[in-house]
Amino acid sequence: MKVLVTGANGFVGKALGAQLLSRGDAVHAALRSHGASVAADRSFVVGPIGAATDWSAALHEVEVVVHLAARVHVMHETQTDPAALYRETNTIGTLKLAQDAAHAGVRRFVFVSTAKVHGEASATGKPFTETDAPAPGDAYSLSKFEAEEALRAFSKAQGMQVVIVRPPLVYGPGVKANFAALMRAVQRGLPLPLGAVNNLRSLVGLDNLVDFIITCTRHAAAANQTFLVSDGADVSTPGLIRAMAHAAGRPARLFPVPVGLLASLASLVGQRAAVDRLCGNLQLDISKAHGLLQWVPPQPLEAGLQSMLTGAVEC
């Protein structure tokens, strides 16, 4: 099978390309600029993603597209209208790729969206399911949801199969941002004021996500479906820190601070959103993936964290 992977030089894209190659698939890598390292048979520079992107060369003889490339969260936003940029890349650019793919004869389009289309937090004891009403809370998740809607309408009109995958936070070798910062703190033995947090969050290891995406490229029952995906075993923030510490061979240095006090202190320094994520619930029900595709996450959390440490890169 010949697969086009967009965002092929990214955190997920590199791992996906390598796994596809190991299974004997031919991989086309779509990149925004020259010089990126990828796992692929051929690479194509397509430039910025939007309404004018020309995908024709990259799509030659491709059977399946996996669309990972996106404008993601920008920590220190400098654009005057970031919502328009999210929509141009993540919504309009996705639909343009789907249109070009259908014209090229692609039979299946796998779109990696985000669990954040359901909102920032799930109610206690009520994991999100694919049928829950969407509630995107920022420009990024809204642009992804709008892309989902555009793809569904396009699929219905044109007949190309579309599969939508909604992952939560992804961890693994090369992870960056807040997850990497938390791991470094644990490795350094820093005391963390999160011992009083009582929550549950769904995560997905890189190997698990790649395995699920590959399942979605070829399983007949995945056609025109939307899936939530995770490791299948939710974890509290203190539990995650203890698992990180165990993987790193370090003690978990947790001490309890009331969550309300943590939130108040975080608000003073502009970090309220980060603390809300650490303290809140975000659970996903992946029973649809299990029942319809017979998919079981191949790697438990502990093994995923150990893999992350073994294959760690500078973040």
C-alpha cells in the first residue's frame, strides 16, 4: 500500500513513517520545507498548508492519506488574528488536501484531529464518547472540529472514505512542551505540589497511537467512522508522576497542596490553564475502537514511559 503522510517530520509523523516502512508499505512524506529528516521512500515539499497548496505530486499513485500536519498551539502567540491562521491551515487546508486526494483516486483519508473537540475537561466518572456533543474551547480545537465537519460532508458527496481519529495528549520519545517539562522535574527529583490532586486523565503513548492509525488505514470497518483513542487505562496526575519516577528509577517527591490554592497561585502567574489540565479530568471511552476494530492498545503506560526515557531527545 502507498501512503501519504503529512507532517512526516513531526513527533508522530516520524514514528508513523518508520512503522509503515517496516510493514512493507510505500511512504510518501509531505513537508513544508526542505531539509527535514523523515522515514519515507520519497519526500515532497508542499510549502504552507492552505487553500492554494498543490498536493498533486505527493499524491501520485497514493491509496491512503494520513493527515497529521496542522497549526498547533503556539505558546507565545504574536499573530493579530490567530483564529484565521488556525482555520486556514487546519480547516481550509485539510479540505483542499481531501479534494486533491479524491481527484487523485485516493480511497481513504485518515484525519488526526484532537480529543479537545469535546472540551477541556470531562465530568467526573463520565468519559467522553464519540457521540457526545462537541464543545471546542479554543481556536485550535474549533479549527479541527470544522475540518471534521467539512470532511464528513465531502465524503458523503464524493465517496472517498474518511476516518477521524481524536487522540488526547500523546507522549513518547521526543515529546516536548508540558509533558517533557514534567518528566524533567521528576528526573531531577524536584518536589511537586500535586499530591492532593484526585483526577483521571486519558493519555496515549506514541506507539499506541501509531498502531491505531495504521489500523485505521486498512481495517474495512474503520471507513467513515470517528474514533477516540487512548492507552485504555486512565491515570491520575499523582499516579502519572509515580509511574514516571518508577521508569526513571527516581523517588516520586509529591506533597499535598489544596487544589483551590494551586489554582489561585497559578492564576497570579498566568499558568491557570496548565494547572487546570494537571488537576482536571479528561477521560475518553475507547470501547468503540475495541468493539468495531478489535483494537487493543499494545503498550501499557509503564512501557511507554520507559520507551520515552530510553529514546529521549533534547526538548
